Amino acid sequence: MNVIIKIPSPLRRFTQEASQVEIEAKHVGEALEQLCLSYPEIKRQLLDEHGELRNFVNVFYNKVDIRTLQGKATLLQPDSELRIVPAIAGGSGLENSPFDTILSSDELSRYNRHLLLPEIGVKGQEQLKQASVLVVGAGGLGCPVVLYLAAAGIGRIGIIDGDIVDESNLQRQILYTIGDVGSSKADCAESHLYQLNPYIKIDSYRETLSSENALAIIEQYDFVIDGTDNFPTRYLVNDACVLLHKPNIYGSIFRFDGQATVFNYKDGPCYRCLYPEPPPPGLVPSCAEGGVLGVLPAIIASVQATEAIKMITKIGKPLNQRLLLYDALNMEFDSLAIEKNPNCPLCGEQPTITTLGDYQQFCGLSGSENEPLYQQMTPEQVLAQMVAEPATVLIDVRDPYERAICTIPGSLHIPMQDIELKMAQFSVEQPLVFHCKMGGRSAKVCQQFIDKGYTNIINLNGGILAWVDLIDPTMTRY
């Protein structure tokens, strides 16, 4: 029977760096014997002097520990898999040896654990020092990404984010502290990263990536990591990377799920190959509206940082042409094959997109097409509306826990899921103002009322957060 034996990285130096070996055997014991015959140096790592598995080595057959089966006598089925899982300890000190390097003695000490890895070593660490990576967004994904890139010794890291630190960020954006609230994310990131590693260069951009500045900024870096949280910027990053021939290390998170891949690398697909068009506005809520598990960004960001390090040092198999999916609730990873679309308007055989465009319009967030039939009002306009027309009803469609954080005085609470049951209590001509946290969910509710024939429907643009900023800053933000 043919069986694949998966070799862990600590043992690959005994198998000529092979990560898997195909063996013909009838049972587990025979498979291990054949492996040791093919690679004699691995024998003493796996077996003791009596030919039995060492206590610190486990073998799994099709993901089941052979100790719960028939041990080495376990019979093998065709095309099955054996995985060797040894105990793993930390590294040891770097032996002193003379060599020429651009790394200082302090850097050699700092990156000791990298230097011990044959796949990286001094040469790989020098490559990291000479590399440059731009991280777009210093939020949930960007924070752990830049921490790991800085710790790894990436020589030049660019961080672009025009936002400021909000207290609600601290649940997942681990780069910041309570003392950073109200300050520029880009500036805080630069300050904290220099405290982590003074041997690197940080470029901080206190601005939002746009069609006007994207090419000039991205052109300066070897790799781009996408830590964005909205579709217009995601398509902008993708398009700019393709036009400039830069790899785009993508990650996204929502609630308990995450995705990661590498776009535009070694003639692989781009983001438009996977998602030719964005979803309609409001259909997919943001993390600010739908929530996100605080530790989830760290998992996906670690994948992104790992891919950057692998590509810079030219080791391992990159995550291009594969979409990695992570389900935190079930603690499951899956990988799907993705292919380049020959008809892609950006990276296909006959591209029609050759410049950056209006991504707000592309994502349906601006322009005159499909204008909603309900009104959009600023907080000041809503306040004036309620004074001018006392019959106006302000309706909060958020969840109860959100209302417990902050509430606009005089507002009526009808959770979004209960709206259809409560519609009949309002007349079709009555002025109704709806709000949620940021305006997305309330916009959907407004459209529901318009579809039912209501004629005086208003959405509070920017939601209760805009109200806090412009009307009552004493209210709690979240």
C-alpha cells in the first residue's frame, strides 16, 4: 500500500529537507522501517535501541494516534497518511563563529532564534533587514502584523492609517494602550515599534490610502500587507499592487471567521479574480457593526506576517493560489484552491483596468445611480428636524446591549429584528428617523419602510457615533 509520511520541519534535515515521503508498506511498523532505510540518519530520532518508538515521538495515522489503534501493527489503507509529531522545545544559544555580516553584534543577539534556523540563518536575517513592507491599516489586523514584522527585523515598515485610537479599539488592537486614546494610530504605532526594535525604520503616514496617493506610496515597498476593513480600500490596494507588480498579502476578519491568501504573486490571481465585484452597500456589515472576536485578528495577522517573512527569505511554500479559511468557533482551518481568471479586467490576458479609479463609486458608496428614496441627515439636521416637526420619531434599531452603552434621549427602541412586527404602528406619512451605531443597519431598515410605501423616512448619517461626536461628546463611544 502506498502511504504518505509527513515529516515535521525539525526532522527534515534528516530527510534532505523533504516535507513528505511516499512509502510502500502494509502496516505502520513497515512504513517506519522503509523510511529509516531511505534516510538512515532519521532512525535514531524516531526509534530506540530496541526498534520501538521513542517516548517523545508520536505517530498519527489519518489524524488518529496509533497508540489508540494497533500501534505499529496498524494496517494501512491505500493513499493514507502518517504524520510524525515529535515533542518540540525552545531553541538554544548561537555558537560563536566568525563570519561577515551587515548585522551588528546587538542584532545578532536579538535575532538569535532566527539565526538558529537553517532555513533563515544569517543570510535570511540580512534579507529581512534589507526588505520593506507597507501595512495598510493599523487596526485589528495591522497591529499584530507590524508587531511581528518589527520583532522579526524587517528593515523598513510603512504604516498608513488616518484614524485615531478609540477606546473600543483596545479589545483587539493590541499595539495601543489606554494612554493612546485620541491620538493618531500611525504616530502611536511608530512610537511603540521603535521601543520594540530600534534597529529598524518606521514610515508612518497619517492619512487614508486613496487613488491619489496609493501608487506613490506603494511603489516604495517590496511587499504590501492588506489590513483594511472596507471594500473600497481593499480593491484600491489590490489594483495598485497589480499595476505596480507588488505582492499583496491579504487578510480579512469578521465575527469568528478569517481569510488569508497572497494575491498577485508569481503570476497568481488577484483579489478581482476571487471577487470580481463588491457586495451591495450594507449587505455585508463591518466588524464595527457585526462584531469580531478579540483574538481572531492575531491569528490571521500571524499568517500574513509569516507569509511576508517566507517570501522575503524565499523559504517554504507561499500561500498564493490558495485561500486559507479559519473558523474560530470550531477551531478549524481549511484551504481552497483559487485560480487566476484569464478574463480578469485587471490581471487577465486583455486587461481593461490600467489606472486607479473611483472606488467609492465602484463599491456603490457614491454617485447618483440607485440613490435611496429615503433621506440622509447629519446629526445637526436631525436635531433641527425634531424641533421643527414634533411628530418626528427617532427610532434606535440597535441591539439592547448597545443601547445600554449609550442612548439618544427621547429615542424609541425597536431592535432591527423586530422592525417588521412594529411597522403598522406608524402612519405612512409620519416622519421617522432611524439610527444604529454607524448608519449601515438603519439604512437597511429605511429601505424596508420605503419598500412598504412609507414616504417620510430619514437615516441618521454616521449613526449614534456621529451624534456623540457632533451633538453630545459626553456620551460613551464604543
